[in-house]
Amino acid sequence: MLSYLHGFHAGNFADLHKHAALWLILAHLRKKKKPFCVIDTHAGSGWYDLGSEQAAKTGEWKDGYGLAKAALGAPDMLQQYLDHVAAFDPVAHGWDYGVREMDEYTGPFYPGSPFIVREMLREDDELVLMELHPREYENLRHRVKRDPRTHLHKRDGYEGLVGMMPPAIRRGLVLMDPSYDVKQDYQKAANAVRQAWDKWPTGTFMLWYPLLEDGFDAELRSSFAAIKSTGGVMCAELAADQGGAKGRMRGTGLLVINPPWQFDQQLDEIGTWLANTCKLPGPAKHSIHWLVAAA
Ligand SMILES: C[S@@+](CC[C@H](N)C(=O)[O-])C[C@H]1O[C@@H](n2cnc3c(N)ncnc32)[C@H](O)[C@@H]1O
């Protein structure tokens, strides 16, 4: 069942936290000349018009990106990311970013993970994208097809990831960002990441999960406690103590295997600032927890 459309949620507090973490990892990968690859298993449609009807219907971005953009005093790396988003204008790139004359755009725009990565790629770096929703896939295809560093697959991101391990370029990141519209996604995501890590133990893996009242996140975290990764396994959570309306997230989590050096401290500083700046269902906190200590 593919009922989820990211356009309703793009730029919310969970996106900001996840994309700031992605930005930190990409900045780290760019420190060395050696090429890197990014595999984005649940890519979405690439970029989002925050002036669209979808975005207006939930207004979620106003409590996330909207508040962060207007606030002062963001940590340096987050400010860099926010400036990057503010400057992101697919319409200025026209056809190259899949802008069609027949469509109407209002803006402001928000880059999804494919375009955050794409703008950080160098000539020899590679981006692999998987997306299963027919319409989201078509939008994404139209938007990325002119970039030779990007490879797009209309494929299940769980089995697709395991099938392409290890990647030809052995430095890099897997981002798994499922929509969890069915409960089996928790198990599928955990299994796929564990199997992929088995075949690529030096890769960095970042798995997003929501914090809902159902408590499935606890099971997901505990299924990684036995991984013997020398780089360690950590979780970063931005969350309110209490839930919102039924089915609404009280918080957002990232499980990261082999995070870059000092990523935990950098993300904690960013997450704490977001907790004090964005609007969650109640007073919010950021926390870092190591499931497996780095050796
Ligand atoms: C949360 S959204 C992705 C957002 C994107 N990663 C970003 O940060 O901009 C999840 C996406 O996964 C897609 N999807 C759902 N199940 C999938 C599967 N099994 N394989 C690949 N994509 C899937 C959905 O259609 C949706 O577009």
C-alpha cells in the first residue's frame, strides 16, 4: 500500500532534523578527495513547493523550517543548511530540475533528500535513488534524469538495497527514510539495514523512524543492539514528552551506524536548538543514545 505523499510533510521538524543530519554526513564525506556514493532507498519526489495545496493543508513546514528560518542564532552547520534551503530555487534551473511550463509554482521551495545530496555531489560522486510510488517516481525521474551522476530505480528500497551491496564506490552513506504507512515497515527496514551492513560493514547507515504512541520505535532500536560495528550505533531523537493528536508524531528519530567522528556532538547541538525553536506537540528535548559504543 502506497498512500503516503511527502508533499504534505516536507519541511516539518522531522525533515529538518533528518536533513540537517544528512548535511553533516555529506560535509564529512566531502572532506576527502576520494569519491563517495549515497544510496537513498525511499527518495520521494525530489523537491517540494511549500506554496502548494498539499503543503498548505497541513501547514507542517511552518512549525519546522518556517520557524527555524526566521530564528536567530542557529549553530553554524545548521545555518549553512538553512541558507542552502533558502537559496534553493528549482524554477531558476528550469528544465534541468524538471520544472514544466504547464505546472504552476508558488514557492518557497524545499529540497528533499535527492536534491540535498545532488547539490553536494562532486564530479565522481554517485547518487542512487529508489522510489516505488508511481507518481512520485515519475516526478523524480523528470527532475533528476539530466544528471549523469544520479541513478534512479523504480524498485522496492528494502530488497533493492540488499541487492546492490556492497556498492562499487566503497565510501558512503545509505539513507533509509520509509513512510511506515504499514507496520511491517519497521521490521523490513531493520532487516534490510542489518543485512546491508553485513555486506558493507564500513558504510554509514542512517535510518529514520517516527516516535508515535504505538511504541514500535523501541523494538526497532533494540533490534540493532547486537550489531558488532566498530564505528558504533547511535540514536538521535528530537521529541516532546507527550503525543499530539491521534496518529501524529510526538518526535523523530535517527539510527546511525558508523557515524562520522564528532557527528553525535554536532547533531546534539543542532537538535537542542531545533527543540527550542520548532513547534512540537509539547515542550521538546533532544537526546543522543549509543546502542553500541564505537570501538
Ligand atoms: C518519507 S518519504 C521520503 C522522503 C525523502 N527521503 C526526503 O527526505 O525528501 C518516503 C517515500 O518512500 C516511498 N516508498 C514507500 N515504500 C517504498 C518502498 N518499499 N521502496 C521504495 N520507496 C518506497 C514513498 O512513496 C515515499 O515517497
